[in-house]
Amino acid sequence: MKIDNARALVTGGSSGIGLETARLLVQRGARVAICGRDGAKLDAAAKEIGAVAIAADVSVEAEAVDLVARVVREFDDYNVLVNNAGFGSFGALLDLDLGEMQRLFATNVFGAMVVARESARHFVNKDYGNIVNVASSAALRGFANGTAYVASKFALHGMTECWRAELRKSNVRVMQINPSEVQTAFFRSREFNPRKLVADDIAQAIVSMLELDDRGFVTEMSVWATNP
């Protein structure tokens, strides 16, 4: 697609990968809405990059449904969802708390599903759209202490494949990006390493997936640091 024709929603858009993706889309001529739970932080981010701020918690179905409805009203030709909202929770199996795992799934899995569902209803009606699910290298391989986070990203990977099979006939491209470790607030306790990935690297990859001509699409892309 031509990026200047993009009318996009970026969930989790007030920081990290979401913010940098929204920033790059705006710079390339797209109209962009970003959402997040912290209204003040969201408003500041939107003002900084020239996006529309819509406060919403995607883990709450009613808020997720209203979020997409507001985006459709804002951009009648809404055509891009970057499904980025998510967080991590880590711990050994012996110490896992069910409530914490359910809270993580409410955002990373169920929130992603509801926002995609509502967006897809609009895209199918328009016979065109793009969904980019921001997963992780954790969607491909598990690791010690990663049960909750890895399970949520494996679930997102599975949903991506299902949605792709369902929506392709309606000219809706469903794509997934798997960033390896990215230096964002997610890893705020670690010292910055110039050889590791930063959020802008992933933003560039997402935009490159979107800008491929609509005759084709990249089903999945994994991004790793060359030599961290």
C-alpha cells in the first residue's frame, strides 16, 4: 500500500515500538490514532508526533469495541491495525500466579483479538485492510521462566494464522512481526547496548511490510540484532 493512504490505529502507541511505529507512519504521510491506558502520557505522545489520542484499555471489551468505533468515525477509510498493546510477566512454573497470567492474557491475547475482530468487521465491509500483529521471538520458541509471556505470544501467532486464512478472500492482509529483544521501557533496568535492537528498527520493519504493493504481503517477519 502507499503509506500516505494509510489510516491507522496503533495500540499501545504511547511508548516503545508502538510510539515509534506511529511516528514513522505519520512522517510518511499516514493519519494515525494511538491508544493507551495512561491518558496524560498518551496525550503527550500524540501531540509530539501528530497523532490522534484515544485513551482505552484493550483488555476491557467495551473499551476495545468503542476504540475501533471511534477510529472508524475519525478515519472513515480506516485500513491499518498495528496490534501492539501488550506487556510481559515472567517467573518459574513453581511460582506462577494464575491471576497474573490471566491479567496478561486479557491484554496480550483477548485484547488483541477484540481489537482485531472489530477492525476486521470494518475491513471486510470495505473489502480491504491490513492487520500487523506485534508478537515476539517468544512466539517461536519457549524459554525458562517464560510460561505466561511465551504462551500469550504463541496464542497470538496461532490467531494470526487463523485470521489470515479467514480474511485473505476479503483483501485483508494479516501479518506478524517477531522482534527479538528490543531496548524499550520493557527492559528499562538494563544498560543500553548500541548493538541491540531499538524500537525504531521494528517500526521500520512494520512500515516496510505495509508498503509492499497490495498484490502481495509478508506473512511473517522476525527481526534479530546482527551481533548483540
